[in-house]
Amino acid sequence: MIKNLQILKKYTIPILLYGAVIYSLYFIYQTQIKIMTQDVTARDIDPDCDIIMFTTESCPYCKKAKTYLASQGVSWCERDIEWSEQDAQLFKELGGRGTPLTIIGSSVIGGFQNEYRFKNALENLKE
């Protein structure tokens, strides 16, 4: 009986932990996919804006994204999720996890790792 318990501990606990890790990664991945495949455009949120950026005041990636958009000579509507409960709610509904969450036309972009995704979205917007 004790030997069976030792075998159970040796194999079952790691399998359960492994399963929990896999499930967590799957959930995170699905959330990111949801952000990128939203069926929403910036004009659906605000008819006067082709670009909407959900930000926070202290976000360094938000500053990089804003600097990039300014360098491209485009204007955008900014929604600070720390100051507006309505914008924070919309950010959550869009699946936002971190800032910036930028909608350029119909492209929803989470974060700002490099200019590539923003550049492609701006080119699609101009078409």
C-alpha cells in the first residue's frame, strides 16, 4: 500500500502540475488570439477616429507607440484606462491584458514590441 502511494506521488503530482501549466499557457495563448482577431474597427468605437490607443500614463510601451505614430504623421484618439471607467470596461471587453492596446482601422495590436505590426496596419489603413 505504501509503495503504491509512493508511485502515485512520484508520477501523479508531476502530471497534474504539467497539466496545469499546459492549461495556463493555452488560456494565455487563446486570450492573445482573441485580442488579435476582434471583429471591431476604430470607427466602431469612435466614428471620428481611424486609430484608437488604450493607454496608461506610466506605460513605457505606450510612449514608444505614440512616438512612432507621431513620426508617421498620423493622429489618433487616446483612451486612458486609468482615468475612465468606461474606457477601462471597453479595454476589458476587447480582451486587453496590457497597454497599449491599439486599434488601427480593423487591426487590433496588443503591446509595442517593434514598428512592424504598426507599419503594416497603417499601410492597410491607407488602402
